[in-house]
Amino acid sequence: MKGTIIITGGAGFIGSHVVREFVTKYPDYQIINLDALTYAGNLENLKDIEDFSNYTFVKGDITDQNLMLDIFKEYQPDGVIHLAAESHVDRSITDPTAFVMTNVIGTVNLLNAAKEIWKDDYVGKRFHHVSTDEVYGTLGETGLFQETTSYDPHSPYSASKASSDHFVRAYHDTYGLPTVLTNCSNNYGPNHFPEKLIPLCIHNILTNKPLPIYGNGKYTRDWLFVIDHAKAIDLVFHNGKNGDSYNVGGFNEWQNIDLVKELCKQMDEKLARPIGTSAALITYVKDRPGHDLRYAIDATKINKELGYQPSVTFEQGLSLTIDWFLNNQEWLDNVTSGDYQKYYQGQYNG
Ligand code: NAD
Ligand code: DAU
């Protein structure tokens, strides 16, 4: 395949890894990174590839319908990989409308722009929507999310992502748009914004601040190294079946408290401090409203149909992640200055 691919949200955490994967693996593609550069977007994430001849950055807000159409007309993409979103559950609780605007309206604007320029000629075209396992709601102590699990979102974030998934399916079923959808579990890795559990704890350990554990800490997530998510997106974008969705996960469940204790242990080892120094910062705080108890992905379909396997174990991935943050403290300092401080005060009362 040759062609032009618009990747939305390419300056964010996962998007930057997807952009790098595509720019370096497919020199024949033109990769357009379309991103509004919100608080979560950071072109520093892509410094190493910004001069590649097959990479272009375009600043644009997906909520702007006319702008999206103009950009699609100008670049005539063959493919779209849509990651741009408001992505943090806690922020969705304080400002749900922003999530409806970007995650729902923004997605519909992109679907309309693709439909408009492709004009029913869908040969060699693809719209890949990147979604989350949170659309399925919560599991009890047992069971796994399958592609057939009913949607049951509980947070404004997951409700907005569920809505966007419904629109993607509707555009496939109604207009024949060649869509694929992935629902992935919790990612971690380099460039993760420190509002999310793992990078927030790494930052707080480095700055000797409390490690806030919501509720009793027994909530469970299924963690996947971000580069393995990027590789799954590559597989599904190229080989997934039109109209289908694929769950992506690591078969790697951790209760939050156990995960943070493991992180503390590895941080102490890497910082050559007595084991227990970081764990002493663990502080139980007020629970997140509507907190989903447990997410766990059954990734059998992507494994069987597309041969997908995560490439690193959790131990390797966590170690690589900590090393990246220790070697990139300037990145961490930059993203935690300014507005982040206001966010942190509001969320954790200082
Ligand atoms: P992120 O918050 O780190 O990055 C989001 C990116 O989107 C940023 O670069 C931001 O500038 C951009 N953006 C936001 N609003 C925009 C708008 N209106 N117009 C254009 N660009 C805009 O998010 P992430 O964690 O990298 O998640 C990326 C995608 O993957 C999201 O769709 C998210 O729902 C999904 N996802 C995330 C995870 C996870 O664990 N982080 C897991 C599964 C799925
Ligand atoms: O499951 C996929 C989702 O994973 C993605 O769709 C979201 O974009 C992504 O943000 C993530 O959502 P979570 O809410 O699971 O991630 P977060 O890192 O915010 O929280 C992970 C768990 O840790 C969750 O149970 C809440 C808890 N937590 C989080 C924070 C920020 C704490 O206990 N303390 C904290 O300070």
C-alpha cells in the first residue's frame, strides 16, 4: 500500500507512538499528524521523527467541521487512524461537555469528512477508530470483556467513547464506510501524561509527594505497553475486517494497590534507596465517583485472526517506562508546570 494517512491525536501519548511506528515502518506512506495540541498534546513527543520526509504536522481542532473538511480535501487521505480525544476519566467528571464535543462531535466530523471525500469509492480506504475497553462498563471478580459484550459505560468519558463507537458502526452499516474499531485496555509507557496513575506516581515519587490511591485500592485494570498497542493498531488497520471490532489487551491484570507497590519497589531499586522509601508515600484518598471495579480484556480474536501478541512482559515494560521517565525528567518538568499545577490542586487539593 502507498498513500496518505491522517492520524488524529498524534501528539498525545498513544498517538505519538502510532505516528512513530507508521513513519518509520512505512516510508512510502505520507503520515499527517492532525492534532489541536491541547494540554495533552506535545510535539516534544515526536522530536526524533519531526524531520522525516514522510511526516507532516497539521494543527487543527476536530470539533471544527469546516476545517476538517478543508484538511481532508487538501490532503486526500486514503486512511484515517483516529485517536484524538479527551482521555482522562477524572476530567470528564468535572467537565463532561468537553468530552461530548471532542469525542462525539469530533468523531462525527471526521466520519463526515471521510465520507465526503471518498464519495462511495471505498477501494483502498479505511477509517480506524481507536476506542477503549471502558465502553463495556465494569466486570465483577471474574469474566473478560469480549467484542460481543454489551456496552454499559458509567463515566462521562466512557459514555462519550461509547457514543463515538456507535457512530462509527452506524456509518459502516448505513453508508458502507470501511471502518475498523479497536477497544484497548489501559496503556502505560514513555510519554504518558502524569494525570494517569502510573506516570503520576512516578512523578510524585520523584518529587516526594503522596501517592493517591482512590478508595480501597482494589480496583483492577489490564495493563498493556503502549508500543504493543501501536503494533496492534498497525495490524488491525491493515488486516482487520471491514465493519469489525477487535479487543486489545495484555492478559495482565493488576489491582491498583499492588501495581503501585510494585512500581515503588522498582523505583527504590533504580534510585538505589532503601526498599520501602517510595511505598511510605502511599495515601488512600476519596474514591472516584462511578469508579468501575474491574476491566479485563479477552484478546483471543485479534490473536487468532491477526496473530497479535504483546512483545514485552509487564516487568520489562514497567522497567523500560521507569527508565524513560528517569532519563527524561525535563519532559516531566515541562508538562507538570503551568496548568498542570492548577489541575493537580483541584483534583487532589494540593
Ligand atoms: P492523550 O490525552 O494523551 O492524547 C490525546 C491527543 O488528542 C492529544 O495530543 C490532544 O492534543 C489531542 N486532542 C484532544 N482534543 C482534540 C481536538 N478537539 N482536536 C484535535 N486533537 C485533539 O490520549 P491517549 O491516552 O493517548 O489516548 C488516545 C486515544 O486512545 C483516545 O481516543 C483514547 O480514548 C484511546 N485509549 C486510550 C487508552 C489509555 O490507556 N490511555 C486506552 C485505550 C484507548
Ligand atoms: O481502560 C482504558 C482507559 O484507561 C482509557 O480509555 C483511558 O483513556 C485511560 O485514562 C485509562 O483510564 P483509567 O481511569 O483506568 O486510568 P487512570 O490511570 O486514570 O486510573 C487507573 C486506575 O487507578 C483507576 O482504577 C483509578 C485509579 N487511580 C487513578 C489516579 C489518577 C488512583 O487510584 N489514583 C489516582 O490518582
